[in-house]
Amino acid sequence: MQIMKTVILLHGEVSEDANRDEQDVLVQVDTVSRALTDLRFIPIAVPISLNIAHTIDTLQKIRPVFVFNLVESISGQGSLIHIAPSIMDSLKIPYTGAGTEATFLTSHKVLAKEFLLARGIATPHFLLPGTRQSDPFSAGTYIIKSVWEHASSWLGDESIVFSEDPLRLSHTIAHRQEQLGIACYAEAFIEGREFNLSLLAGHSGPEVLPPAEIIFDDYPPGKYRVVDFRAKWVEDSFEYRHTPRRFDFPVEDDPLLTHLRKIALQCWHIFSLRGYARVDFRVDTSGKPWVLEVNTNPCLSPDGGFYAAVERSGLSFNQAIERIIHDAQKQMNGTTVPQ
């Protein structure tokens, strides 16, 4: 008879008045818990807050065989996401997903973009006031984004601006930062198509799951085609109902999809990712791909893009979780650092 082993599902503590995007982690906890139970583990959900000592004490008392890391923020702050893997590293507890270095680099959007550019991967031009910008600056449409936060909780129509010079754009960013209370930067808006490519660890290395495209269905002229907060979370909104995901493509898209797969794998190796990931792209009107974001430990909710890509691949969700666990167990004898 197989002995069932205890696993901790570590996730950010969720307050009663949390936004929908923060509450979604509880859906992930439930989804992954059921998969772990099917796989003969005993899952225990443990929330992490700024009381780090309490989390460390809990981990040491339970002594799990590994931690399934579902932390997307701590006390609502995405800038603290790397603390979770740091704790596991210090305690020498194996855990799923990306390591501390990769988690930090990819969650700081500007650092990630600089990392990509240094390795020849195209990513939209950006401006972070007071520090750095990609050269040269060009007049055009920009999206004011959060440096740290995920889930587009900061993104709406008011975040999209036209600017002709960096000084004026810096003032706009400063104003938006004051409104939101979070660090922001500006990223050039790429007119074109949007793709999400999910990756999953396999026996012979990472596998790119079937590519998905977000369709901006019946968007009226003048409305920017972006996946904002409403498109992700407000179910009765126009944006939510008119941004379906598709996996079927005409044969003429084959060269583009092959190129996207190649870049997604490059991103995996550049950041030394583990377990699973998702790379988000825009493809401009000339057919050039631009990496928007590299997501370590992407959402595992049943309505999320990673879950949909797993189903499309022919794997079951439980099989995907098995692969993620197996990749975590391979890391027990060493750590990987972004290259």
C-alpha cells in the first residue's frame, strides 16, 4: 500500500475584501489540491503573509515532502513574490516552479525586459522614469503598466496614452503612480495580434503546449485591443465577452507559430525556468513577435490559459501536475540560476 505524503500548497493570504484577481488564487488552491489528492498526496493549504517567521515555523512543523508554490503576491504586493521561493531555498525544501532568481527577475517587468534585450529577444520599448529607458525614444502610443503587479489589476483605458517626448511621458507615469500607489513604467503599444504560449517540463526538457491567440472580437474602431482588467475579470463586460481564446490556426500561420515556439523556449532557458511557465507575445502588423511578459508559475485555474493549453495538448491536468512535481524533485540536489 502506497504511503500518502504531505504537501503544502503555499499561497498569498487573501483578505475578505480582496479583488477578484487576488481571490482567484483560492480557486487555484482548490484545483491543485484535488489533483494532488488524486495523485495520493495529502495537500495542506498554507497562506503566507508578512509574518514570515510564522510561515517558516509552519513549514518546519509540517515538514512536507515538497511545497507547491502558488504565491502570486504577499499582502497584495507583487514585489514580494520572490520571498516565497527564498524561504524554501533557505530551508532546503523542494518546491514547484521557478527558483528565487528567476522569480525576482521576471516579476520586475523592466529588469525582465532588459534581460531579454541583452540576449537578443525583442520586447517593446519602455521608459522607467528616473532610471532607464530603451533607446531610442519614439513618439507613439504607450501603455502605463505596473513594474511589479500581475493580473492587469492596474490596466484600463486610462492607462493608454500618446506621447511625443520622454519628459512628458515621465510626468504622465508619475501622475498614474500617484493615482495607483504602485511603481509604474511605460511600454510602447504594439498594434497587432496577441498570443500566449504555455510551457511544461517534460522528461526530455520543456515542451511548448499548443499556442493560443486572444481574439479581439468586434472591437469598435478606436478601442485599443489589450487584455485589461475587465477582459480578465469582469464577466458581464464587453471586454470579457469579446476576447475569446483560440487554438485553431490556418496553415499560413505555421511559420509564425514555429517562430513563437522557438522564442518561448529561449525565454525558458534564458531565465532557467522550471516546472511550467507562460510567455505572452504581441505580433505586429509586419509579423514580428515581441515578448510582452514571461510568467513564472502562471495561473492554474480551470478558466485560465495554461489549463486550456494542457487540455488542448491531450494531457490531463493531473498529468501536468505530475510533470511539475517531477521537475521540482529533480531540483533537490542543486539550484539553477538565470543565464
